[in-house]
Amino acid sequence: MFEKVSVAITEVLEDKKIIQSSTKEVCAYGLRQIFSTIFNAGTMLLIGFLMQMLIEAILFTVIYIPVRVYAGGYHASTPQRCWAFSAIMLWIALCIVKYTPQMYFWVITTLSLIACIVVFLLSPVEDRNKRLDEKEHHVYHIRAIVVMTIEMIVAMLLFALHFTQFVLVLEIAWCSLAVMLLLGKGKNVFENKKGGSA
């Protein structure tokens, strides 16, 4: 998404002898990651601001990303699609939090517990571009469970303090994670079958 800008800045830095030609590619990659992170964070904040749910948007992201890193799941084929998918998912999540009647709180709580079980059982779900060996698979699985357990404890504390809206944010984040894992698992099964029949 920021390929041309990153390359242009890197070339300027090289011309000015700030970086060496041997580190050019690494520098360009680092700049792309920085720009991408800033852009994604800005999008998240903008969606939260427009929906008047800035704290909820930040909380959703803080809860979602740490587990996602270790649990894996579905990945879009391009950075642009990844950004669009993430933005739409955040918007849907905030809409659910904002417009769900209080009477359905326990329904979502039940769904979120099922989502936690899905994460415990399936994580990590590999992507074809990032395969894990047996040791990495075990480590990622344990880390995903540890992070999820910590988040569940946080949810219980928030519930005890009567911050039910924030609890709902956590629960929707878990449901989103479960969906991503199921999509990723389905994608892997489909690709394996397709590869086997080729």
C-alpha cells in the first residue's frame, strides 16, 4: 500500500549517505510497516470517533490483536483487502456493541464462551505464507491460551465492576477471533483439497 513512498524515501536516504545500499531493502520494509501501522491505527481511531465509541474501538483492538498474533486465522491476499476487512469488522463489532439490547447480553456471553473454546481448540491456524514447525505450533498454542485466559479474567473484573458495555466489547472481539480462525481453517482445507486434486 505504501510501497512507492517507502522506496522513494529510502532512495533519498541512500543518496544522502544516511543508509547504505545493503540496508536499502530492510529500510524500505521497515518504513512500509510503520506507515501501515499508522494508517491502520488512524482508521481505527476514525471509526471509533465517528461512531462516538473511541474507547470501545481502542479496547476492541487491544483485546483482538494480541490473541490474533498467536492464534492466526484468515489472512486477506493483499494489504488493501486486509485493511478493508479489518475496518469493516471493527465497524460491525461496534455496531453490535452499540445497538444490542441489554436483554441479549447473556446470549452474546454464551456465544463468546463458545468462541473461546474455538480459539483454545483451533489455535494456531496457519497461513500458507507463514508455516509453523511443531515447536512453534506448540508455543503459539500456549501463548494464545494464556492471553485468552488473561482477557477472560479482565472481563470478569469488568463485569464485577458493572462495566457491561466493555465486557460486551471483549466478547465481540472473541467472537470475531473465532470467526477468523474458522475462516482460516476452512481456507486451508479448501486449498489442501484443491492442491491434492491438481
